Amino acid sequence: MTSAASIIEKANDAMANGDQTKALEFYDQVIELEPDNAEAWFCKGTILSSKGELKQAVDCYARSAQNAGDRAPLPLYNMGNALQKLERYEEAIDAFEKALKIDPTMCDAWINRGRILDDLGHHAEAIRSYDVSLDIDPNDSMAWTNRGNSFRGLENYKEALASYANALQLDAADFKAVLGSAVCYAHLGDTKKALDMFADLEHFDQSWVMVELSFVLALAGRNEDALKKIDEAIAREEDIPEAWNNRAEILARLKRHDEALASFDRAIDLADAFDSAWFGKARLLYNLGRKAEARSCLDYYFKLNEGTDAALALKSLLDAEDKK
């Protein structure tokens, strides 16, 4: 009788030769012989994930983790990544946390947990996740960059700069750390330094550079230039929530309020959990005297985010209005 181990060898050979279809057939044969074979389930999940069949991949990783014992963190980690791509964020966090319960030193799981928390607006909790990872491996430039991004989300630009600096000490070519640093300098008032840094970044010719540059131009008082830059970015990729949010902020500076509100709404349509757009819309509505609508947007913002100083200040203003 053919053993599962010998079939796995054939499957691995097929994978080495780039024949995923044949490999998948072999892994299915193994599963038929041994329904609890963690390796076969894991490898099948990896193939399905590479094909974009993420829901089936999640099921395979779950079956693998059930039977993998102390090797379960790897399928749980891959399961978390697949769930993140499916935008099943809470389940993804749960998968990473299950992996970390077994192996608390798994830095990649701490980092990916942090990324999801960041995307959900839980920046302070994301920082705690990155800090654990950095305690384990302080030389991980990606963790430092992500930590900087989280502090940016909290509008703590000095702390963000410090994290980006650590990242750049480890990897001077870290594009995201340079980009984040430039934006922080702009928010801290040094728009000249920021724009000088962007002069070195524009050769990357990426939509993200244009998105970030647009708001730096606005902070430098060049609102018309900023609008042209963000519209250029949107013409390339129209489904970036941050681009529509920046466009809204720029339009608000130009007193084009209806267009600004429409752009905030477009950002929210693309990513309902995009806390910055909810706050920006709330602030603009408040400034327009539409305080009930502002309150509604701000309340939703606080469901997504612990609150920056600016958001807490707006909440205080609205609370004072309610008491009149």
C-alpha cells in the first residue's frame, strides 16, 4: 500500500517542478489516506492561497492547525494573512493571537497583528504589538517603520520621526520610512525639508508618493498645486481611500465645501473604517454649522479610534454646545 509519506514526496517534487495542479492532486490523496495530516492540509492551503482561493485556503490552514501540535503557529499565521486579504479582520487578529499563544516569539505575527489594528484605527494597541516584536528583535526595520506609522495615526509626529529614524539606521533604503519622515517634518512645520525629501522620492513614480506629497504641498500653503497632485494620483488609482481623504482636506482649505464633503464620502465608501475621513468630515461639518451631522460623524469616529488631541478637542466643543 502506498504510504502518505511517499505521496507527499511526489507532491513536493511536483511543487519543485512548478506543477501545482499535480501537487494538489497528491496532497488530496494524502488527505484521503490520512484526514488529519497537518502537512498535507498546510501545503494544500498554500497552493489555494497562491491561486487566490482564499476561503478554501483558510479552511485548509484551520485543519492543519488542528493537527499540527507545537507547529500550529505557521498554519495559524498563514490563516491570519488569508483572512486579512478577505477583510475578515477580527478573525485574522484571532488567528495571529492563537499563533502567539503557542509561540510568543513569532515576530511576524506580532507585526501583522499590529498592521490590522492600525488599519482599524487602534493605533495605540498596534504600537504595543510592535513593541513586543521589537523587544524580541530590535533590528527589524519593518517593525520600526510600522511603529512610526502608528504614531503618525495618533498625530504624534515627534515619536513617529524617532521610529522612522531607527528604521533608517537599519535600512537606509526603507522607502516607507523616508516617506513617513517627510510627512512628519511637514506636520511639524518644516515643509521645506519635507519638500526637499520628496524631490528625492518622486522618481519612485508611485501613487502613494503623490498622495502624501499632495498634503505636504497643502501644508506649505500651495493648495492649488496640492489639488493637481492629488487629482493626478486619483487618475492613476481611484480606489485609494487616503487619496480621497487628502483631496477632501485640500478642497476644504480652498473653501470648496460641497466637493470636500463628497470626497470624504468617497473615502468612507472605499473604507468604512477609515477613521481620518470620519474625523475630517465631522470637523468640516462643525465648521459649517451643521453640528448634529458633525456629532454623528464624530461618534462613529470614536468607535474606530481612541481619539487624537484634535478629535478630543472637537468632542469637547460639541459637548459644550449640547449643554447650552
